[in-house]
Amino acid sequence: MAKIEVKDLNFKYPLADKPALKNISFQVNLSEFIVVCGKSGCGKSTLLRHLKNSMTPYGIRTGEILYGGIPMEDLDQRRSTSEIGFVQQNPDNQLVTDKVWHELAFGLENLGLPNKTIKRRVAEMTGYFGIQGWFRRDVSTLSGGQKQLLNLASVMVMQPEILILDEPASQLDPIAAEDFLQTIYRINRDLGTTIIISEHCLENVFPMADRVMVMDKGEIIAFDSPARIGHHLADFDNGMCHPMYYGMPSVMRIFQPMCVSNEDSPLTIREGRIKLEEVIEGHPELLEGIPAAHTLPDNKTNTKETSGKDILSLKNLWFRYNKESGDVLRGLSLKVKEGTWHCLLGGNGTGKSTTLKLISGIMKAQRGSVVVDGIKVGSAGYEDKLFDRCLAFLPQNPQALFTEITVEEELFEGMLTLSLSDEEKVHNVEKMLQLMEITHLRKANPYDLSGGEQQRLALGKILLLEPRVLLLDEPTKGLDPFFKITLAGILRKLVDAGVTIFMVSHDIEFCAQYADRCSMFFDGEIVSEETPKNFFAGNSFYTTAANKVTRKWRTDLVTCEEVSQWIQTEEN
């Protein structure tokens, strides 16, 4: 018997024009690992929330959901709570207590279990997840990765049979995200827990899956093994690949065009390197005339990076949050040229977001100086001066910018201080709704949007200010691969028009493809700064999947497009 069976499920939110889910039918078997993917707003989160009673959204529903043969709505609340675990996208939304050990015991206490049982389960999960070192810490002092790991441990201490995760790694740095997903995989393999997880970044999670579900406009368009999904989405003969194909892992996109219809595509770096070895053996001419990787010209280099004026200047910044805490910034110095796109990368909790807050004036460093377009942050009247020069800041949590009850009103509120006529404001809002691809959500409440849609709304709101300096904290968080391409085009047009973008990000693939400069943040300071090609070619872990596949032969290739162009040369 299937663990979960969904039969002809349809769902529509109140006042919505179109259904969020249409004719959804599938089964999930015992101990399966299922990955759900698709564009933002395609229905992934809505579907996952229907699989747990307490998370089910309000609206009109038809169809049937069975858990172990029992209709979901008839499932005992205690059984639903203990047997079906749910981990949300934002780790802060799920934490309810002050201490780590309180959080681990909270669910068990609510079930009324004996104190001895609670202690035994908490001790076991603390050891399994390696939480001993911060077992008695305040939850507020944890990094994003630690908070999400705590959420997972707090769910697993209930000993669920099914674990549902809604984009759980979207706010983690690449190494923390990989560690977190490996923990999920270990839970599936060690404990036999059934996993259903939605993700936008598929590089790490795709090879773990038994089956992958691809959704589009509320429907399932493919549900097959990971290695076969590419065949469902690709149509190279007609040049009409489904848009979701471009969100597949880099290794698949590199080699899928070379796979015949009955051949599975490689998914992992290991499989990609083996496949590339075979390609090179058959075409040794691919290695002819290749100069030393780090002497190759970098087409990202432009005159602005070398001759433009410094619009951002950070000099010897030191910062700590209180006397007891350690230094977050330790002599940080950095200069950013006007009209360039600069990305700052590094681990969770290293001080990247703090740096943005110091630049914007939200916080003040204990030592050092921040100068923005000739204005020293912290000087008399600097706030008004920075507003006149139009420095805008998109925080990591887009909800921090929301004050209104509809998407449309949020955008109008963003222009409240601008001297524009009503006609101009209406025109700008219409244009921004179209640009951010959220016209159909204009009357929706901002808090009812998906994480990616909220990110688009928040970005649109600050872009209405027409900033000259744009500070972005994880702007691609929660975005699907397709809107990332749109976003890159928007930001590139801004940079070409003279806008400076300083962006904190964990999205290595995005930074590698679109940035002008990249910096590595570690131990409170910048430890390296290069063009994307040179920056990622020199890294082992903070680098792209394409570079990991090819570094034995070509360390200069950092995007899958560059690799595809290289290995398919002999066919053209």
C-alpha cells in the first residue's frame, strides 16, 4: 500500500482567478525520496501543505488525499502531528522557544510523553545531529544553518514516518546547504523515513531522489527517475525544451544533448567527469591549443572596474554586536567601482549581511569608515544625503519591507516620498508588475505569496526608487531558475545605465554567470577578490558544478554554457 495517495486533487484559493492545483494524482511509497520542483507559484508549496492537516491552506478543494489508506481529514490529530513532520523555508518561522534544548523537547512535551522518554529522545537526536556543542545556547544566537538543523532535529525527535520539507536550504550558504541535504539523505537511508522535498536549487538534491516531480501551472508534467527527467523536458530537435529544463542540474544540462533517448543522463560531478573522460578520449582534439587556464583573457573585465571612481569605500571596519560577542568584522576594507556589479560570497554568520547594514547606515561600526558616493556614513545629515543619492537596500527577509494589504498597494507605498503625479505612479506600478511578472498577483496579500514571489515584490518596490547604489542581500533566494534569468537581465540593464550593485549571495552559479567582480568573505575580512572566471577557477568548494567537472582539463570554465560550447565544438 502507498504511504500517501493523492487522487484527482484540485484546489483554488479564495478570490483567485485560477486554481492553484489541477488534477493532481500520484502515489508516494514507503521510504521513497521524492523531489518536487517547478517555477515559483507553480503549486509546490500548496501541494506540500495539503499533505499535513495543520498546514492545509484555506480554499476550495476537491479530490482525495489518503495517508496509509485513511482520508487525510479523518486522520487523528495526534497521529498527524507525530507521524508527518514539516520543515518550512524560513527557519525563524518555525522556532517557538528561547533555548535549543527547549526547542527539541517542545513537541514531545505537547504530546504529553513521560519526562524520561523526552530526555532519551532528545539525547539521541542531539547526538545524531551533532548539536552537543550548542545544546544550551539561546536560539537567537544561532546561524541560519544551525537554526534550520535545529528545526529538522525538533521534527525528527517526534519520530515521523514522513518528512516534508519546503525549500529548506534556500537561505543557507552552499556548504551548509549541502551538509543539510546530506543529513536529509542520511535520515532517509538510516531511518527509512519517507522524504518529500521541494527545491529550486537542484544540484545537490537531484541525485538523492528516487523520483522527481516537475510541476507547471498547478499540474504535474513529469514524474520519473532523476536521470530520465531530462528526456521529458528536452526537445533539441525542435529547439523547444520546456523552460524547466533550464533549471535542471548543470551536469545534466551539459551532457543531455549528447544522450540518446534510451540513455540516462549523468547527474553528479563524479558521473559528469566520467562522461567527460569518455568524450575527450573520443575527441582528443578538444585538448589541443589550450593555454594555461589562469592566463586566458577574461571577457568580464571592463574599463569601469579599472578606471571608474570608487562609489563604495570600506576602510578598516571593526564591528561587534556587544562586549561579550566576538568581532564580526576584523579590519574589513573593500572598494567598489561605480557602475559595476560586485558579489560578496561566504559562509552563514560570517558578517556579510552586517556589512550591508553598515553601508546603509542601519548600524555603525566601532572603528573604520564607510563612504558612499563621497558621503561618509555616520556624518551629519548623511541619511538625507544618501536618500538624495538614492541608495536602496533589499534585506534578506523581504517581509521587512511589507506594510500594506495588497501587492499593488505595496508598490504605491514605495513611491510615497517621490514627487510624481498620480498618473506617473500608476504607470510605474503597472510597469513594475509586468517587469517582476506578478501582474496576476496585484490584489493578493503580500504574506500570501510564495517566497520567490515575495522576493520579486520587495525588489520591485525598491527599484521604483530608481537607486544609483543598490544593496541586495540574497536577492535570488526563493527564485526559480527562470526568473533568475529575468532578474539578471534587469540588473544588467541597471548596471549598464550606471547603477552600482553590491550583492551578498550564496548563489554561486548566478554570481559566476552575471557578476563583474566577486569577493570571498572570511573571518571578518575580504580574503580574495577577482573577476568571476578567476575567482571560481581558484576555489575547490565555492565554485560551480561546471568547474568541478572540468577542472582536471580546463580550470578556466565556470559555467555550463562554456563547457557545452567546448565539448560540442567537434559537432559544429
